[in-house]
Amino acid sequence: MPLGTLDRTPPPFFRQGHSALTKLVFFSALALFLMVADTRFKLTVPLRAALATVLNPVERVLLVPVEAWQGGSGYVQGLRGALANEERAREQLARQSERASHVEQLMAENARLRSLLELKPALPVRSQAAEILYDAADPYSRKVVVDRGATQGVKLGAPVIAEAGVIGQVTRVYPLTSEVTLLVDKDAAIPVLNPRTQQRGAAFGTGGALELRFMAANADVQAGDVLTTSGVDGVYPPGLAVAKVATIERRAESGFARIGLTPAASSDGVRHILLLEPLLVQMPERPKAEESAPVKPKGKGKAKGVAP
């Protein structure tokens, strides 16, 4: 290669230009001039407006991912908060529903207790409140167990009533509990009185309802008659509601009418009851028969004039 064709200029790294101090002074003066000119004469305002107008679409495009990220995170957080609020609202609604059901139950129980309290002063016998614990285990009978027993002074045969009327009679007494046989039990019976006709009779349980037996086919009994206790048995006080006549079947071939009764009070749904003292407890004891003493025959007088 000929020597005259060689490039003998120094590389850019080794080229020498203006000194660094000169450049510093120049650019500092230029910056100061631009600041003074911008402050005094507002020379850069149109330039700034043009640059802002040109760069605005670019800024919008660059902000799209940021806004999408912020919006997505906000949506997820809002969704989680909404789900949490919904769960809390459901729990609160469930608690309120439970309270509402308890309130309705307490209101019904309160009404029954008020009825019992109003009924208690009208009873001619002593009474005490009791609570039904559970139904007896015997599936072939209709009996319940209450939380009062011999310790509380419960007597065998004590009538048991609710606010609507008689529901049964105490048939077994334990120290702390008692067993009550309901009127609808197949072995239960109660003397009744029809206040409309003043006719007495006896109602018997059938296992699920009551039946008025041994009534003549032509007896004056009508559907809707309310039967009460007669009080002649010495157990039930008179005037307590027992049942209402539901059906009457008069058969020509039979001497008795078949009369179906609807109990005035049912143990279903009843929790609080009254245990009455049987009437026989308050009745005076029967006088004992006086033992007849042997009567001595009257002696004959001595004959007059006869020496002893």
C-alpha cells in the first residue's frame, strides 16, 4: 500500500477541541440566557405547548398498562371486599333469622303463660306450674313426663291442665318427676258435663282423639257442644274445658250413639302446664262408723214387800 494513501489524522479519541472549561462557561451562559428569556419574554411557552401536544398521545399510550394494572388490582380488591361483606351479611341475616324465630317462640310461650296465670286465680284448688320434659318412651301410649314430683308435693291422680283446658292426669309420681297420661290415651277416661243440656257422660281416649260413650241414640247432643268437667268424681274441678263434639253417628240398630270429640287442649306444642290438687285432698274425711255398744236390758224392779 503506498505511504501517501495512509490516513494520518488522529482518531476521534485523541482529537482536541474546545476545552472543558470553555464548554462549561458556554453552556452555563446559554442556560442562564434561556432562563432569563423564559422569565422575561416567555420565549419557550409556545415550544412547551407544541412539545406537550406532540407528546400527549405517547403519554396516553404509555399510561394504558399502568391504568390497566391499577384498575385490575382495584377490581380484585373490590371483589374480595364485596364477597367478604356478602359473607358477613349472610351470617348476620342467619343470626337475625334465628333470633326472630326465638322471638316468635317466646311470644307464643309468653301468651300461654299469661293465659295460665289468668286461669290460676279462678281455680278452686291449689295448683303449681310445671314444664313438660319429654314424651314417655312407650310407643303404645300417650304419656308425657313433667319436672315436678313427690318432692314438690305432686299427688297421684292430680289433674293436669293447659291454658285451653284439661290435657291429662298424673298416673305415676317419682321423687323429682311425674308421668302424665293424656286424655287421648286409650286407657284414659274422664267424666264430662254438657253445659247446654246439663247431661253427664264419660269421655274415653281412643289413642289419638276422644269419644263420648254410652250415650243414648236419641240423646240431645249436637255438633259443636263444649263438654266440661262435671266435678262429680272428686278429682277434676268442675267447669274445666275438656272437648268439643265433632261428629255424631246415630244408628238405628244400636242403642247408643257414636260421638267423636276433639280435645280442647293438646300436648303438642305445649311446654308449660298446671298441676292441680285433686278435690278429694281438700274434702273432709268421711266420719267413721260409730262402734255400736251392746245395750244392757233394763232390770226389773224388786217386788214390793219382799224381803231381800
